[in-house]
Amino acid sequence: MQEWRSRTIKQMMDLQLKDDSEKLVAFDQHRSLLLSVAYRMLGSVADAEDMVQETFIRWQKAATGEVQSPRAFLVTIISRLCINYLQSARVQREQYVGQWLPEPLVLELGSDPVDTVQRDEFLSMAFLLLLERLNPVERAVFHAF
């Protein structure tokens, strides 16, 4: 009886480890997407990374059997977290006076940095100005597509 119980416990622990490793792999696959969604909604790399970490915690707590699409589930979590953050009293007390633009995010440099800057500068500024005019819910919808 004791041997059966220890075998059952070991099997349950193996299943849990397998489930955790699958969750970690799924999260790692979508981490850059989550960071980009959060950054575009919040405009700050530090805040975006905080939201990604909070999303990871909630992902670990979620029951795997209930999740049909990890990507959709994770994007939904991070979008809702960002909306809640943007609607929080702390953020509303820290209203910026003047024109607000998110901090620039440099992911990687191309072969010629001058060409990369010239090519991306126009699109970057246009996108930042677009984000400035959207409210938090509109930003979530914009990034969902």
C-alpha cells in the first residue's frame, strides 16, 4: 500500500512538472508579443515589463485544461491588466502636463544604424502620436488585431 501511494505521488509530481514546463514554453513563445502589447498600451518599458511579470503569475495559476489558445489567453490577461493599470488612481494622479509620448524602445539595430533610424523615425513618431489619441480600451482593441 505504501509503495502504491509513493508511486502515485511521484506520478502526480511528474504530471505537475510536465504541466509547468509546457506553460513555461508557451509563455516564452509569446513573451515578446506580450511585451509589445503592454509597451504600446502603457508607453513605458518598465511598466510593460511589470505587466508581463504579472501576466506570468496569472498564467501559472490558470488551469491548463481550461485554456484553448495560450496566445489569446495571455493577450487577454495582459490587455486587461494594462487597462486596469491605466484606469488606476495612481496613474490618474500622475497626469503628465503637455504632450505625452511613450519612451522610445530600441529592440535591435540593423546593419546600418543611420538607415534604420531614418526609416523607422517617421513610422515611430506616427505610431506614438496615434497611441496618444487613443484611450486605454481603444489601445487594447488596436493591439488585439
